[in-house]
Amino acid sequence: MNATRVIALSSAVGAVIAATLFLTGCSPAATPTAGPSEAPTSAFQHIHELVPDASDGTLLIATHEGLYRLTIGSGGATAAAGPIGGLDFDPMGFTLANGITYASGHPGPTTPATFGSPNLGLITSTDVGETWSNVSLTGQVDFHGLTVTTSGEGDPRVFGYDASEGRVKRSLDGGVTWSAGAALSARDMLAVNDQLYATTAEGLAISDDDGDTFTIDLDAPGLYLIAGDGDGTLAGIDTSGTIWTRPAGQDWVHGHTVEGTPQALAVAGARLYVADDRGIAYTDDSGATWVVLKVHK
């Protein structure tokens, strides 16, 4: 059984973590680095999320300038399409679940006023970003992290990290209505089946009650980013830039390192996608070898 420790981050400790760990905007924050940095090959100013689309094998990129779709060819050659729908909103939080894309963030210079201002609240799309619908909290909330679980019966459960309040918020009806969860400062969140994971300065925090309370997993590495896929595999990057993987029901195993500052991480089977100082790269062997994508808009 994994060792755990109750976490409470609503006071001064939480404020310190918020200042030092959570990426509260599009400006750089103190983040792990590992190895020499190379000139970035990415055409994007900042990447918030990497999300594989299993329906066609492409990679969705939530960027400061909008949402893009990458079609990856041989040797790392990559065609980038976007911004999808011609929309330049800034999806600070973005995820895909059961064919529905969920996003939050800020409008861009030419984003239609119907999206909401100064914050988008929760918006969803059934055509992978071509068109969007306002769901809730329009103009009110900018979730810096979004994660969705569709396990069991009933509506999807949506979890958002509200950085302005330093609190997890949850919706048990697909994002229509919301309630407050635990106060904590998290860099990344992931919902898998009946558990919610959050990376914090104190360690990997886990909730078994829809974000009401969290405990620290003392057996887990101190992760900065966390990601997962449908078969229960988890992956993460710790504060030194080391990659960790945990197949369903097994222990964490460390791999190799990323280069420089990691911005986003995604899992697709044995493949890990990382946005770091090189741009966007993928590895099929936990970082022993890499393919750096040559991305051109």
C-alpha cells in the first residue's frame, strides 16, 4: 500500500507554492531543467497542453495563439493546421474526452465577443475546435487546468483548477453546475477513473472524493507534470526533468530526461510527447531517444 500524508494548502504554505510552482500565466515560471538546451523548433510562442487525438493519430496543441492540429510524418516533419476555426483564443485549460473538447482561458484579439470576456469560463466543442458552445461560468473563470473523467454511468465529471482562488472546482454534470473542492496550489491535474491527481510542491496529491480532500503519495516521485491515457498508464516529469512512467497497477519507473523547461506532456500508448526547450518532441523509450518535430505553421 502506498504511503500517504494529508495535505492542507489553504494558508501561507499554499501561497508560497503558488508563487514558486504554478504557471499562473503565459510568462515563464521557475521550472525544472535538464541537459543543454537547443534552439527551439516549435513555431509556437507558448504551449499549454498537448492532447493526442486517437481518432486520427494527430496531436492537438493548445497554444497562446489558439488551437492547432499536428499531422506527424516521417523523420519529424510535421504539418500544422490552425488556428482551428480561425479562432485566436488562449486555451489555458484544454482536454479531449469521448469526442468532446473542453477548454477555458482568455479571448484573443479577434475572438468573437460571444466567447466571453475577460475569461471564457467553460466552453466545449463537438467538432474538435471548429465551433464552440458556452457551457458555464462565461466571463467569470479562467481554468488554468482542465481534466475530465467519463468512467461509470452518468455525465462526465469535469475538474478545473481556478488559479485566482487557488482551488479545485468540480462539475458532476458535464460542466453545467460547479462546486468548490479543496484549496491547494497545483501545477497540473489529471482525472483517471475515480481518482484525481494534482502535482504540488509537497508531492503528488491524490483525491478519492472528487477533489474534496487530497493526500500526498509519499511513494510517488515529486512530479511537475502528469499525463495519462485510456489504459491507465500514467507518466510524469519530475522537478529535475526526469521522466517517470507507471503502467496500470504497477510502480513508478524512472526513465531519461527532457531538455530545459517542460511546458506540456502527453501519453499515447508507449509514446510520450513533450513540449520543452527543443519545441515539441516524442519518445517511444522513456527518453532514451527522441524525435524533435519540425513544426511549421
